[in-house]
Amino acid sequence: MVVHPAYGNYTGTLVNALLYYTNNLSSVNGNIRPGIIHRLDKDTSGLILVAKNNFCSCKTCFYVYR
């Protein structure tokens, strides 16, 4: 599944599904990637976290990207 909208993939993404469910997501990464915390590239495995607020997003990023 594509994580966030990008060229050629504007619908059917994880972000689209999350925004359908709730509008209360972190705005740290802007409107294109609300709440998304990850370090993934195409065709890789890894971890995706979704932050519901800016405090949790910043705190989690501190630990994920250390």
C-alpha cells in the first residue's frame, strides 16, 4: 500500500484511509503526510507509526531517528 499521496498515487493511500477515519492527526509533516512517522523506501519492509498529535510525533521522531 502506498503510504502518502504522490505523483501517480493520489487516492487509495494509507493517509487517505487515516483521514477518512479521523482528522485528528499530527500536522508536523504537513498536509501530505499527516501523522506519518516512518523511514521506508519503496519495496522495503520496516515500521510505520501514526501520531495523533504534534507532541507524540516530535517525541517519537526523537527516538526513531536517533
